[in-house]
Amino acid sequence: MPKKTAGAAAKPTSKSGAKPAEDGAVAARPRRERRSVRREAALTAAFRIAEQEGAAGLSMRRVAQELSVDVTALYRVFRDKDELLLALCERVIESELAELGDVPDDEPWQDTLRRIAATIWESQLRFPAITVLTFARITGGPAERRMVELLVDAFARSGLPRDRVVLFYRAFVDSVLGLCAHSAVLGSLDPEVREKDDTTWSRVYAHLPETDHPATRAHIAELTAVTQKSIYDTAVEALLTATERAAAGEGAGGAG
């Protein structure tokens, strides 16, 4: 089995000898130069805007402004904002594949999935706004197709039948992306809002009447200390364990 690989705004000019505006005439508003936009430049600008201004700040008009072009030039590259978002998602997956690198022939399927999960987690830390905007989308692009192939192949190597391969693959991907988006949303909150949420366990739950909430009060220290990353890692390992057990059950059934 082979290895699996993972501007500046233009200044308006006037023609020589042009008739000057008559007294009292309103000067024409300067217009942005109608020039082409390179796809890579547009994506770079969109990434910059999203990560500096947040998901709400990203728009076709804002990207065009960043590139110092008329927005119609951007629409000649991307049909609409949705197409731009899917292209950004593809770019993120490309970076994840590059970080993942080759999948060795002898790498256990569990380790392949662990590495993919770790790469996706680091990706949402780098691109939280893009994660929030695109985590539930399907691009159908070449990078996503490659990632899907790696994931489905890993679950197929577990020994599950095809229907269970797909079920566990979807459970894994949806859980991983959902938890990453949850973390990205929390990370994008204003610091004071985030602090208010983080301290709710110690401000509110730690002072609940123990007679009414005995389990909560008994675990308040752990509830306060748990982190988003530990939740993520636990969910990933739980899915891998469930896959192992399901595959073992299929093997035992086949042996019988």
C-alpha cells in the first residue's frame, strides 16, 4: 500500500488638456481602478480580515476595500461570499494536510486519527474565525477530498464493515469539528465575557445548596479545572475506543 500524502488605491488621472470644471461644479468622486484581482491575494486578504476583525467583519466589500479594488473585481473571482468562504475552508484543510505530512504504511489507524485530530485542533487555534464560519460546511474541493480519503481509509483499516466505517467516520469528524468550533467561539469572546463564563463555576455553582445539588458540589473542583483541550482529547479517545470495540465485536461475530 503506498504512502498517503497528505495594494494601494490607484490615483485618478486626467487626460492632458482636459477641460477644467466650471466654477461651482461638483468635482467627480474618485473611483477605484477597475483592475483584476488575483485569487491568492483575495484569499490572503480575507484571512487577514477574518482573524483581525472576527467572523462578522468578513464581507466581499471589506475584502475589496482591503485590496483597493472595486467590489465587482472580486465578484469576477468569487461568485459570492459563500464561494469565498469555501475557498478559505479549502485553504485551511490544505495547511492541515501539509502539517500532517505522509501517513506511514505501518502507522496504526488509531494514531493516524489522533494526528489528524491534533492537527485540526491546532488549526482552529490559528484560524478561529474561519473555523466558526466553515466548520459545518462541505467544500467538495481537492483538499477536502484528500482529507476524507485519509479519514475513511483509517476507519476502514479498523476492520469495521463499510456501513460502520462511514458511521464512525461521520461521528468522529462531526465531533472533532464541532468541538473545535466551540473552542473557537469561546476564544473569540471579549476577554471580560470569557472571564465571566469561566468563573461561573466558582461564582455560582460552587455556592449552590449542597442539599439540592450534592453531585455538583462534590465535583466542583474538577468542574472548575477542566479545560477545552482535555474535553477534546477525551472525546477523541472515546470515539477511538468505541471503534475498537465495534471492530472487535464484528471480528468475534465473524469468528463464531
